[in-house]
Amino acid sequence: MRAPLCLLLLLAHAVDMLALYRKKKQAGTGLGGNCTGCVICSEENGCSACQQRLFLFIRREGIRQYGKCVHDCPLGFFGIRGQEANRCKKCGATCESCFSQDFCIRCKRRFHLYKGKCLPTCPPGTLTHQSTRECQEECEPSPWGSWSPCIHNGKTCGSGWGLETRVREAGPAKQEETASCQVLSESRKCPIKRPCPGERNPRQKNRKDRRQRKDRRLERRPRQHQRGSQ
């Protein structure tokens, strides 16, 4: 009698341990991934219901799918909050990341972003930003401004020639459009006619030097003549 009773007790204990093992496995990491944050989680399909404020992300592999509860939806998905559940939904086929099904934030390769849409090419009147691949409105430049003073080495005098510059800026546009516009400028050679205040004209200075040398030569001649006559 004791042997069959002991066998039944061992069998019952084994069944309880197997049930406990399955329960721990379902609450931990099963084939569907981490069950952290799940309300309902199974070994085969992972999470099927999440705690409040978490999003249910369904990952598909062939004909099977596995659920996972996440705080933020992964790249290529956006979160939808509902009364019954919060879910991650996939972005459009040409969209790399999105805010909603109808508004893309960044496009996939070879597509251009324009007002939340991913287009093969930018529409007329727009240009492609090289780094973000966004279509930005073209800026209409204003008329050329006045020429600046003629300058050489930061001075408006003291040299024969200098440079003067004028610019044209973006015309009336929205603030985000103006930021992408470039200010155009051009320069040209110009004469600087007058010397700096307090400085003598180099030509006048050379003339004075020649006069002084001539006067000195004239002063020397009489002295030499007087010595010769003695």
C-alpha cells in the first residue's frame, strides 16, 4: 500500500512542478519575446494585451506573429491610442519614420519629403536639401543694394585701387523658407582717388624731394667755384 501511495504523491508533485515551470516561462521570456508589461502573455505568441500607457507591437515572421509591449514604437511605426488598447501601426511603404499614417517625418532612400509626403521628385518651385532630402521653397531675391565704399585693406584711402561690394537678400518669405536662402554678393574693382587725411600725395612728396636735392646741388656749386679761383 505504501509503494503505490508514494508513487501517486511523486506523480502529483511532478505535475505541479511542470505547471509552475510553464507559468514562469509564460511570465518571463517565451518565443514571442519579453513579456514585461504584458497583461496577457503566452509562450507561442508573446503579449496580446499590454498594461496602460504601453503600446502593443506585433512582430511578424512568416505566418507567425509575436507581441511585445513597448513604451515607444520602433522606427517605421507610429503609436495609436485607443479605448481598448494602444497599438503600433506601420508607416507607409515610402516612409522611414512617421507621425501618423498620413504624415511622414523622414522618407526612405530615393524619395523626397514635402509637407509630410514622400515623393519621387520635389515639385516645381522647390529645391532638395542635401542632408535631409526635404523639398524647400525657393527664395525670390530682392533687387541689388547700393555699392559699399571703396576699400583696400580695411581703409578707404591711401591706395590707388580697392574693392566695393553690394548684396541682394531673400525677398518676402516665411521664416522657415528664409533660413534656407543664401545671400548673394558681388564685388568689383574701384579707384581710390584721394590720400588719407594728414598724408601727402606720393607725387607731391617726390617733387619736393627733387627740389631739395636740386637746391643742395646749387648751393655746392658757388663754393667749389670760389675754391678754384683762389
